[in-house]
Amino acid sequence: MKNKRTKLKVSAIRNGTVIDHIPAENTFRVFAMLNLENSIDHVYFGTNLESKKLGKKGIIKISNIFFKPEEISKIALVAPHATLIEIRDYDIIKKEQILLPGEIRKIVKCFNPKCVTNNQNIPTHFKIIQDYHGKMKLACRYCEKTMSMGNIEFV
Amino acid sequence: MKNKRTKLKVSAIRNGTVIDHIPAENTFRVFAMLNLENSIDHVYFGTNLESKKLGKKGIIKISNIFFKPEEISKIALVAPHATLIEIRDYDIIKKEQILLPGEIRKIVKCFNPKCVTNNQNIPTHFKIIQDYHGKMKLACRYCEKTMSMGNIEFV
């Protein structure tokens, strides 16, 4: 019996960002949120990959893109605890777990149509709280409604 | 100076399909068309990769999925000349260039709102033709309008 090629060699990215340990069901959401379908640079995307930590995970690699703190907060909302790795000239120069910030300003819409942020030119502002079941939620600083992470819509 | 890791080893897919040599600008279109964002199996996607043949290409690998002729015709419309590779137990069992069929039935909508296929329960039927500039177009068998590949909308 001949040897099977169960591994392949692929090019590593020279400069750019890797987002690893994305919950598999949200890999595509992160991809879409970052507008990667319009990228003109290398983009790799893998999902439903085996992960000891998550069961199934996703990974995204993007050449020549480094995210701003605001974009990292956005990623945190749909992929809390993902790993962010920055690469320069093939070396890992930064590797950190993405953590949910305590507050989110501007980037998320309030789901309450009557909220002042949906009716006047006021940027949204949420506190990140944990409900009685330990689930993370967004609490609007203006109308005080809370919404679950699954209902998030970005501005 | 230490050696840079310019190559990475990744797992090959055991069973499934690879679509290679997708024109880079259409990689995401193929991905979306095949509803891969809802896949529960391994999906890999790479775009804007160097290609001698195309300049820039895309590649998609999907575990445990083998496409039907109708789905391959759909892929052909947005990625003519892509390579379709079928893998079973890590072996390539089929490798072929996807070719545009001479006719397309049912899968594409006619862009002419007055066409009978948009007003009665009649499946669409197009011939694939080449215009004077060598561009491939779809000619509706019913209303005789021609539309370019960029305007395709699937049923």
C-alpha cells in the first residue's frame, strides 16, 4: 500500500493577521463582518476544523492587514476568546486572546426601535454584562434594554 | 539570522472536492453560490493566491461533498476553466477542467422581466454563445435576449 498524502505544505503569510479559535458557527460571520470578500490580498479561511478547546473551530488568515482596536472589539463580539496573531516578515510579533471589552461604543445598533440612538444622531453605548445564566449580553446605556450576542447588528 | 517558516503543514482532505483555478474576483461568489457558509464539514477557502495561469486565483476545498452535474454547470458559469478535483481516501480519483456546457436549463433566471419564464411556470433555457468580442453570453431560448456572465442571477 502506498503512503497517503495526509498533509500538504502551504505558504505561510509573510505579513498580516491570523484569527484562530473562532467558534465554527461564527467563522463566516467574522469573515463577512471584516468585508474580506472584497479583499485584494491573500485571504485564507477554514472552518469546522478540529479543536481541543472548542470542539470545532474556524481560522482566518489575511495578508497585509492589521486590525485597529475598534475592529478587534467587533471580532470579540462574535468570536470571544479567539486568538489574534500578528505576523511581520514570517515572525509572530504578537499573539493574544481577544477579550470582550467592558463597553462598546458606536459599532453596534440598539435593537430597540424606540431607543434614542435610533431616532437621533447619538452614537450607541453599551455595557457588557453577564445574565443570571452566565451569558454575556449588551445593555444599552440609553434605553436600558439588554440584547443577546446572537442579535447583534453592526452600524 | 534564523530560518523563517515560510511554509506550513496543513491536513489534506480525506474525502471531498477541491475547486482550483477560480478567477480570484469570483472565489467568494462560488463559495456563496454553493452555500458553503452553512456547511458543517471542513471548508477551506483561499483567494488572491498567485497563479501562473490566471495571475490571481482562488481555491476552495470541501470535505465530504461531491457535486452533481447541475452544480458543476453552475460553478462553470462563474468560474469557467476552473479545475475540479475529487478526492477519496486522500487519493485524487478525478481531475478535470470545468467546461461551460452548450446550454443551461433551469438554474439561471432571465434578466428580462417580460420574458415568459418570469411570468409563467416555465423553466428557463439558455444557449451559451460567444459575442463578436469573444465574450461568452447567455441567450434566452424564449425571449432571445442575451445577457453577460456578470449579470447572472441564479433561480
